[in-house]
Amino acid sequence: MSTSTVLDRPRGGRAAGSAARTARRTALLHWIAVHSLAVAAALFFVLPFVFVLLTSLMSDAQALTRDLTPNTWHPENYVKVFETPGFLTWWRNSLLYAGLGTLLVVVSSVPVAYALAKFRFRGRHLSLLLVVATMMLPPQVVLIPMYLFWAKQMDLSGTLWPLLIPMAFGDAFAIFLLRQFLLTIPDEYIEAARIDGCGELRTLLRIVLPMAKPGIAAVALFQFFYCWNDYFGPQIYASENPAAWTLSYGLESFKGAHHTDWNLTMAATVLVMAPVILVFFFAQKAFVEGVTLTGVKG
């Protein structure tokens, strides 16, 4: 009996070691598979940006070849882009359009979202339904009457004001997103503020807004990205006046003027993309938190 027990011990030890090695091998293969997909997805998104950046630092002759890296580096391409007539004006207009548009949308949408989320009044759900329904209406449907109104009645064609003024009256997507986020704020905080004598405006400014920073940041980033990348709006209302062009629309003109200078075109593209990438990089935490929490409560 004792001899059999002694002989079985190595056999059991070998089995346990084999099982441990198999488990480690399986975990390693799983790690490689998961991270390989992640690396492949990252490369899929990053490589186009790397290609644009490297091409922007090439010479005119090399930009038309199959070379992937510059033989000689030419950072002066960015200086040439800024020296292009009108480029600084387009940059200023884009900052004005994106900055002021974002501010107007946030300021006008927060009170509406607060009312829809925390007030109890007859027709509240119908009001929310009407707000959401406006998102289903393509802008092309109202393009002609809106253009006739702003261009013929208000005489604002050739400017960015036809795009900025409507933002002062709220945005359906921003209102809906903020309303969903404000629903996650407990009503007890608001009731306590009212008991202490705060009016609705003071409650909104002192209690709700500090707690709604992630949702506001998400809305602000969405609106900033939309305005910065907007091509359709400036093309409709500002195309006749080069002094009112934005970067997104001016880049098309720049490409037409430098259609053989791909290095300069890529340098201009990098300058257009850079602010969006930097803004998202520094605000991604608040952006992700705001988008995630908007779906917590229905």
C-alpha cells in the first residue's frame, strides 16, 4: 500500500504541473489575441494620421513618391501654410464659429434641459418628444426657406451669423443629452436648496451646474467638434465672401490652389486637425464620463 502511494505522488505532481502549464499557455494565447486585435485597431486609426504628418514634412518632389518617411525634414512647410493669404483669417473664423457656437448652445440648452428633467408640468413629455422629433428632420429639408430668410430678409449672406444665431435658441441633441444627464442628479439636492430659500435660477447655478460638469463638457465637445468640422454650413452661407470662410471650407480652396504640392496640403490638414485632437486629449475624461452617465436613468 505504501509503495503504491509513493509511486503515485510523482504522477500526480506531473499532472498538476502539466495543468498549470496549460493554463498559463491558454492565458498567454488569450492575452496575445486580445491585445493583437487592440493593436491592429489602434494602427488602423493611427496610421492615416502618421502618414499625413510624415507627408507634411517632405519636400515637394518626395511627396509624390512612394517613400513613407522624409529623406530630409521640412518643418518650414507649416510656415508656408500660415503665409498663405487668408489662412489666418480662416483660422480666426473657425475659432469664432466653434467657440461662440459652443458657448451659445451650452448657455441656451442647459435651462431647457433642467426644466425638462426636474420640473413637473403638463405637457412635459410632449415637449421632450417635440425636441427629439426635430433631430429627425434633415437640415436639407429646410435649407431653401432658411437661406431665403437669412439672405433675402435679414441680408446676412456672406457671414457666419446665419449659423451662429440659431444656436442661441438651443440645440435638440444638446438638450436631450443634458436632460438625460440631469436625471442622474438626485432630486433631494434640489429640494434641499429650495427649502433653504434658493430660487430656481440660483439652484441651477449653485447646485445643478457644478454637479453637471461632465455632461456639459460632453455637450461642449460635441458642439465644438461639429462647428470646427462643419463644411456644409459655411459653404451655403459664407462661400461668396472669402473673409468669412472657415478652415474646413478654406482647406478645399487651399487644396485646389496647391493640388501638386501635397506636402503643403498635408501640412494644412494637420493644422486643421490639431486643435480637435488636442481638445479631445485634454478633455477625454470628462467627455467619456459625461457620455457614459447620460444613459444611467431613463
